[in-house]
Amino acid sequence: MSGNKKIFKLLIVFLAVLFAGKIANAQQDPMYVQYIDNLLIVNPGFVGTKPYGKLLLVSRNQWVSVPGAPVTNSFSYNTPVRNKNIGIGFSIMNDKIGPQQQTGVYFDYSYLLKVSDNFRLGMGLKGGVSFYRASLSELDPINPDPIFSKDVYKNFLPNLGVGLYLFSDKTYFGMSVPKFIENTITREDYETGYVQKQKIHFYYVMGRQFSLAEDFDLKASSMIKIVKSAPISADITALAGFRERFWVGGMFRFDSAFGIISQFQITEKMVIGYSYELPIKRVNNFSNGTHEIMFGYNLNIFK
């Protein structure tokens, strides 16, 4: 590879990791546009709040065309337990940014308490472990440095989280801290600028479904994410639906991104979703946007 091409390639990777690092400081936890269907990733109180069990696959490819940009994949399942006021679930998540990769395996439990004629409260616990790797040896620096000769491994990072989720048939409110333990990720001669320490994230969500006409509905939702020493992240989303089978709408993340969302209920048990997101600034000149694909299937195990 010529010197100019190598410099250009390393510059692009550096920019991708730099921008990813700025976002990662505010979201070491995975970021999703279609979070309405994927709330158990951040709030264990959500587990078991639907009258059916659900498998969910979500794949997010951020800043397409930028080398080293974030790619996040998750697989989850949650279900109520028949004749019990409890819900159980689990999630597996893999998040990769440049040479750095995290994989988490978590299990969720919630107790569902009736608090009024219309509302129930899910009180949830989350527990699991994360595995981290920085593949420094795979990098190809122009001037070799001994720091890139050995990878960074952290193969067991335990964590615990809690969440509250107040909900009715059409409305919900939630608050959660999915990870309480601030694990550090270091090597004797190296400290990664991407994570350094797993920071505590606070999540607040709310949403409501409105009936617009006989066959038309509107789902509105918002999420606020707070992390120490990072800007507050706030999303708003609105989806218009026809006969609760086809949904289309948009999202806006303040001072960060905007996008479109569509979802189609293929059968009573199967749903697919797609979102396309564009950043407002920074990388919008050399990125083709962010794609997110969701597949869900209702599967009752304990009912």
C-alpha cells in the first residue's frame, strides 16, 4: 500500500474511532432507534409486560462507508410467566467500533404489581457479564509502536442493573440504570480511550398510543439518557399506523441525528422494521447514514 493511501486509511479509522469515542462516552450501552420494541436492553422492568413472549433480533450499522464505524447486533427474548406476576428474559449484545469489541450476556427478572385499575408497575433486576477486546495487534500503524503488539482483553466484567416500568394498555413510563458497576478496562502499559471505565447510564422513557380514526393510530415516544461528564441525549419518535399492521414515521435526536422508521406486521406473530438515520453534523459529509433492521417473533414458552 502506498504511503498516501496508508495515511488516508489510518486517518479515516482515527476519525471513526474519535467520533465513536465521543458518542461512546455518552452511550457505552447500545444505541437504537427502534427502542420501543427493544426496551429490555436498558430496562429490566419492561420484561414480561406484554401478554406474549417475544424474540427480537436487531442489527444496527452506523455511519455506513466509514471504516471502523460502530456496528451493533442484539438478540433478546422476554416473556410473562403464566399465573405468576413475573416476567423473565435475556439478551445478548455485540458492539464493535474499529478494533474494539464488547459482547454482553444478561438475564432479566421483573415482578409486575397492579397499582390501579389501568396501570401496572414492572420492577426489574438485570444481571450478567461483558467481554471486552481491543485488537491493537490488527492495526497497521505507519510507525510501529510496541503498544500495538499486544491486545487488550477483559473476559469477565460482571454487572447489575435495575428498572421501573409503569404501563397501561396505551401508555408507559420508565426509568432504569442497566449497569451499576463501573468496571475499568486497562492494561499495564495501555488504557483505552474508548471505554476506560463503564460509566453509569440513567434512562428515562415515556410513550403513548393515540387513536386518530377508526383504522389509524399514532405512537409517540421519547427517551432521555444521562451520563456523568457527557451531554444529555434526548430522542423523540412518532409513528403513524394503519390497522396496527403498517407503521411509518420519524425520529429526532436533539443536536445529533434524525431519521425515518417503518414497521410491518407480517402476521399476528411476526414483525419487521427498518430505520434510516442521518447525523446532523460532524460525519454527515463522509457517511451514508445509519441502517437499523429489526425482526420480531411472538413465541410463548410459559403460557
